[in-house]
Amino acid sequence: MYDVIVIGAGPAGVAASINATRHGLKTLLVAQSFLGESGTTRVENWLGDPVLSKKDLAKKLEEHVKAFGKSLEFKVPATITKIAKNDALFEVKTLDNVFRARALIVATGSSRRKLGVEGENKLYDKGIGYCVNCDAPFYNGKNVVLVTNTDKTGEAFKSLSKYAKNVYLIEPAAIVEIEGKNWVTGVKHIDQKTKQQRLLSADGVLVELGLEPNISLVKDLVELDESGFIVVASQTGATSQPGIFAAGDVANGKYKQYNIAAGDGVKAALAARDYLNNL
Amino acid sequence: MIQLTLIRPDDCDTCVDVKELLEGLKKDYPDIQVEEIDAASEKGQQLIIEHGIMQSPGILANGKFLTMGKVTEKELRKKLNKLK
């Protein structure tokens, strides 16, 4: 049995697990990978390193965890299948094990938000992209549907318009289906004026919907805000569930950055220590 | 020699992964050379249109279309073996 299990090995999870260990908590870190899907390829604001690739940062985080030797246990890579509360303990089930702890720190980060319509998974990477800046130069002279509702709409439209023949801006709620066999050929959507379903021919669909928190494992245990982020107390990272703390991009903090996530992780570790001391 | 041309934009996770794959394959394919071209540059745009590349990164081998978008090591090896 552990004092605390940390879920996720990005800056928040690694900072939380290191600091929980340093404060004498028997700690287990469980994650799919170090750094996971989060962030960009090039990191220019990580303290102490003016420029880092994402892979180098992942390596540094792993090395830092390993430097603690046996005092900080970690299971990376591991696939978590379920997290449950059983009496006063939290159970973390992986594909081949069950771990128990008195407190939990959730640092599962966030991923690019998807549309969730028919055809999206089938045509992923076959004309559907989630990085407008990455894919825009490849749509020279093409007809592209841009699906967005974030504050980056203007920027995304401008970036795509530099190359595409036509950019069709459609709200995510209006998209019904993305059509195509081996590549996107069109988008079925509800026309704003006629309110009728319409098929628009397109060579590609670029989706820019911001971040989606990775909360599937804990969504029934803690309170979420309207966008799905875990609601935390800003001073401690405490969630609505006593004993569960959240840190980094999965929590409802305003700003999402590696350094902020790391700070959140430290804060959650200290709060978990205080919580356990007061049990 | 096989000249591989990686056509890529600046901020692209997949492109970094593909570039690392290509660099790693140099051990087994010492005759490959990798050059990178910015997808937004004039030359990049010319190649994108010429070869119908619609996903980042695009890869040309000796000036001919090889692949685009995500690619696995197995797929790359298969394609490179055909070029030998």
C-alpha cells in the first residue's frame, strides 16, 4: 500500500512524485509514458534549458525519477484500466496489477480535442488534421474545411488562407459526418441559413478545438467544470473528492504551461502530505 | 546513394518522429542522405504541388514521391528496400 499514487508522468506528475517522495511519502508513479502526448515539439521556456526538444525533456523527467532509486517506485509504461475508491483507499488497476493508496494525485494532462463525429476516426491522418499550422502548407490550391471555436480561429483562418483555394469555416456543432473512403472527400453539415443538411466537397478538414482534459479515469470521482477540466482549489490542488488532488493541464487552472504544471505538481504533493498527516 | 527529402513545417510532432526514424535507419542504410525543406518555403510549396503531398511530412526519394504523413519504421524499411 502506498501513501500516494501519482497518475501521469508529465511535468506535473513527475514534480508531484519527486516532491511527495522527498517529503517522506511512499509514492508510486504510474503512466503510459513520460511526457505523453502533451505540448509542442520544441520547448523554449523550461527553466534551466533555453531550448529543449520534447523527447529530451521526456528523457530528463525520466532520469530525474530514476535518480531517486528504490525510494520512488514507478510503473511507466503502464495502462491504467480503472480508478476506484474503496472505503478510504484509492485503487488503481492496471492491465496486470492493482495498486492501493491513501491519496491520489491526478496529472493526466490533456489532448487535442476531437470532433466526435462519424468518419473522424476512420479518416484520421487521411485528410483530417488537428494542427492547422502543421498542415496548412500542404493544402495549396485545395478546398479545406476549418472547424474551430477557439480564440485561435482568426489565426488559424489566416494561416490556412495563405495556401488554400477556399477555406470553409464551420462550427463544430454543425458537423454531421466526414465523408471519404481512403481520403476526405466532403463534410456533411447543417447549413446555418437553411438549417438543412448539406454535403460540402472538401480535400481536407482541419480541426482546432483546443485541449481536452484526459479525465476518463476519474470523471465519476471528482467535480469537473463545464469544459471537463477537474475543479481544484487553487491553493492546494484539492478536488471535490477528499484525498484526490489534481495538477497540470487536467486541472481547471487558467494557464497551461510546463512550468506551471510542475509548480502545480509540487503544490499537490505538499497538500497530499498535509492531508495524510491530518487523517 | 538515396537522397531523401523531408518536406515539413516548423511545429510538427509527426515530422520530428519521422526525422528521428530516418536518422536511426542510417545505421542499416548507410547510403541514405536526408535533407529537410520547409513546407512553407517557395521550394517546399513547389514540391508539395508537384507531388500532391497533403500531409506533413512529405518524403521524396531521389526526387520521387515516397510517402506522406505518419509512417512506421516497418513501412519505411519496406519502401527503402524497394529502392535498393
